[in-house]
Amino acid sequence: MSIALHQQKSVILPRLLGLRDHSPFILILDTIAQSSRYLEAELFHKIPKDANVIFLSYEIRRAHERANKVINCRDMSASAIHSAVKAAQKPQSKNVVFIDSLAYIEPEELTSFLVPLIGPNSSLIATYHTDIPSNPLKQKGSFYPSTVTLLSYFATAVLQVVPLPKEDVHEEEDRAAQVEQFVLPTKSCNKPVFQVHLSHRRKSGRSIDATYIVDYNMHEIRYVVPKKENEDTGIYGAEDQALLKGLTTFNLTTTDKQKAEREKVDLPFLQAQEVGQGGAQGGAIIYEFEKDDDYDEEDPYEDPF
């Protein structure tokens, strides 16, 4: 993967949380093992001070102090909520409509409820608890997609919040068993340092996936380079390279000098992936004339652009 694409991925999540890249619908997925409250707090920390935050509350918890307007939606109809949000929006400001939980909205009503809350001058950010069991009496046929599938298809950015991975496999299995039995999470859960798996869909329809480590205490977001891309040791790994020595009459490994020379080679498609305003500008045709090219300015079919 190119360095330019790694640089692009490293800034996507901070720009989304700071509303510097407009995303109409940001979906946050969490569980009892790692709730979204630290990510929500980081979001409210990074959004501009002049943003107009409208907090739609379904759960019994205190709304964030950053909210300009708090609407208690437990006993309100969808049309009444839409009217209240419209009245609270400011045309000259960035409007952020935040929903603390989508679990109280029927799955078949989610689309009709969310669409009126999305606008060119507003961003919708909503949390969905993936470990809440669905009501079997209200389930449709077996071919009907789940709520998470519907929301993920509808959202322009999906942020899945998970705890930091543990090296001890037995501890992971024990924690999963506790969650299934509705036991209180272990001490390693719901920490201010956690992982976020991002799936961001751009206007072109191209999806970018990335993983980050978020430290709420330090307000730092670090991009995690995938292991298979970070460990670039040629065709084989470091241990395999040692095993191959003396077994063949030709070299199967890559030296550090060869890796450095390979990184200096500019591939023809990398320039089209360079980060520009608002992200990568794909689809461009880049052609540079050489001294031996015969170019006729009067021929309308000669222009390569």
C-alpha cells in the first residue's frame, strides 16, 4: 500500500470527529464490553465550538454539557421529533444531531425516521448497541436483513468501538462467556483507551477501512498499520528468510538496500491517489509528454485528457 494512502487513512477519523470532512450519517456501534461514551466524549471535545449540537435522548443518562438543545424523545412521535429538531437548527451554523441510542426505534421505521434528520448543513451521529437482543415477535422473515446491516448500509461512516486486544486467549474467552451470561464486564472493559474500526464511504462510493487506537485521556488518535503491510520483509518473513539460506542457488529474500530502492520508485497510479482537498481525487488521467512524442494541436482527437 502506498505511503500517500496510509497518510490519508491516518487523518480520516480525526477529521470526521472534528467535522472537517462532512459525513451525513456517522454510525457508532458498541457493546457492553466497550461502550461508546468515551468516543462520544472525544467527539464533543473535537467538534468546533460554534457547532450547534442537538441531543436526542432516549436513554436515562445526562446529556453532554456541549449540547445546545436536549430533546427527550421517549414519549414523542417521529413527526414531533422532526419538528423539534427543525426548530432547533441554525441555518448559519454547523448542526450536529446526536442520538444516544437507536435501539428504541423499530427497525422498519429507522429509514423514515433518520432521513429527515440529514441535511446539507447538518451531520447525524447515532449510537446503536449491537448486543441488545431483538424481539423475536417483531422479527420479519429469515431473509430480512438485521438492524446492524440496514444501518451499516445506510451510514456513510461506521465506527465500531471495541476494547484493546489482549494477548491472553483464555482471558478473551472468559470475558466473552461473561458477556453472554449478562455478567458485569471485567476490569479490562470500558477503558478510556480503546480501538475503533472505521469504514468510511466517500462520495464516489469507494469505501476505506482503517483501525485506530483512541486515548481519551490524552486526546490522541493513532492509526494502526495492518500487520501484513507493516511487516514488509519481502516474499517471506524474517524467520523464513533464515531457513531459506543455503537451500537454493538463487536469492529469494530482499535486502534493506533493495527495499529502499524499491520504495523510491514512483508507480504511475500513485499520483492519482495523492491526498487533496477533501481526500483523494480519484479517476484522473495523468499523462506527461516525452520529447519524442508527436503531438498535433489541431487534431481534436489527439488530446489525451
